[in-house]
Amino acid sequence: MDEISLLEGLLKIYSPSDHEAEAVNYLVAQMQAAGLEAFVDPAGNAVGMIGDGPQTVMLLGHIDTVPGFIPVKRDGDKLYGRGAVDAKGPLACFVASTARAGTLRHPSTALRTGAQGAGRRLVVIGAVGEEGNSPGARYAKDQYRPAFTIIGEPSGWEKITLGYKGTMWFEYRVKRPLAHTSTKSESACEAAVGFWNRVIAWTDQFNLGKERMFEQVTPTLRGMTSDSDGFVESATLTLNLRLPPSVNVETANETMCGLLTQAELELLDAVPAYRAEKNTPLVRAFLGGIRKAGGTPSFSLKTGTADMNIVAPVWGTPIVAYGPGDSTLDHTAEEHILISEYQKAIEVLTEVLVTL
């Protein structure tokens, strides 16, 4: 397998959420050519498998991207393209490492079932819709029960990600009778601004003394509109909360509803935060793999949300997120990956898969 061409070909296929079919078919064909049993599952995910035995190692990446095509080009060690970092780079790393591991043996373990029946099955999934409501991961969580899980997200080849914040999406709606601007009556827009200010005041108070972003509640105003029919005016806000593990969805929703004054608040979507255990065989395998490749391993906690949040509470398995790429380039117009880092990550992950 030409591992760089694998990624380059995947980047050339524009696949924003809900438009992943061409990229899925490409990846399935590449996995089949590399010796994996590969297919498209009912959710539209690209799935590749190799090995057998009683335990499954799940490598769950995602194949969709945010909108905005970036022409694919190489500039020295840099490979540009939408999804190079988030998260086709990690996904291609998963496929390449699995293909390598499928041809290797380790003294203590083998991918295929041996005399003691101690083999393992590797499953790679390029999930659809992670940038939306994660239909691919939500389908997969009910189909598998892995022993170990690796989520494909950019961490940098020397880092292991142990957790992601939760997320909540709300729509706030308020109506007020239309009144002359010379009166003191509160307008719908003023009511909306007042609600947003109360949200900021609450989160500011909660975040006092919490220096790490991962421990804070972070609000973002994502949309605002207003309208009038000549008698009643209305205002609508779309807003997001990022939640730390210490705040559950129910508590946050109750607090937000408590900030209302003659208005409506609809919870559109919610995913709790998740933080994985550090002392597991999976983490130790990564520490050893990174050191063997010449790196200095470290841990990170991300302020975004990933498919880890969806599957980890259900599977209850040792889990980490790993993949090449600089996550500060996620969703940007300058998204690119270092080819050398991509190759290092493949080296690390292959070592993990054959020694875990």
C-alpha cells in the first residue's frame, strides 16, 4: 500500500457531512486492495476488518469534513486538503497501520487465532456525520463490543488524548408586543440580549478559579435573528455550551431554563463530556509505541467533542483518541498535515496494534 497516496486520494474527494458516499467507496476499495475484508455498512460507514479471535480492537475514525474544499497540494513536507487534519489524516493512519499489522506477528500475540485462541480482530471504521449528529458512530455503538477502542482525531504523533468536553445546543425564542421606541417596554431583542448576558454571568461565576479550559463551561452565541408582524416582535438565539465532566447535561439544562424570563428554550442536542482512564493496557501500549519511535509521550484533554463521547459510555472499554495532525488547523483554510508526522503516527500505531 502506498500510504501517502492513500491519504492524498482521500483528500481529493470532497466529503462534507451528508455527502460522504464517494469517499466511503474509495476507502472501501483501498482497504480491500490492502487485504482487509471491507464493506459499506447500513449507516453508510466504510468498514474494514482483519484477523479473528475473541477480542476486537476498534479503530473508529470519521470520513466526513466540515464544508469548504481546499485544493490538494504538496508543499515540501506539507500536504494540504480539507480533512488532512480533521480527520482523514488519522483515518488513513488507521487503515495503513491496520494493513501493516495484519502482515506482522509478535512473540506474545497474533492477529489471527493461534493454538490458544488468543487472536484479535481489528476493525477500522470511517464513520459518517461526525461533524453533525454522528449517525455513523451512533449506529456502530450498537453493533460492536470491542475490548479496546482508538478514536481517530488529531493529537500529534507524540500525544494521546484522554477526554473531550460535552456539548449542548439550544434555541432561545422570545416574543414581545410591539411598542413605540419612546416607551420603556422591553423589546424582544432586548430580552434576548438580557438572557445571553445572564448566561455569560452564570458561566463566568462557575469558571472562577478554574484555569483549565477543560474544566470550564464555555458558551458561544452561534446565531441570532429578529422579526415583526406589526403587532408582535420576536427574537431567536442559537447558542452552544461546552461542558466539563463535572457538569452533566440535566444540571446544565435546568440552570439554563432557570435564566428564562417569559421566553422559551429548546434543547436541540446534548452529548455529555467524557474522560478516559489513564492506567490501562491501551495507554501503556501507546506510551511504549511512542517511545520506541523516538518520541516523548504526553497526554491531552480537548475542549471540543468527538465520537469518543458517543461510544465510550456504551462500550465501557479502555479508550484513547490518537492521530497525526495539528488540531489548531481544524476547520481552517490552511488545513494541512506534515507527511513526516503522518508516517511517524503509522509507525506508532502499528506497534500498538501488534503489541497491545
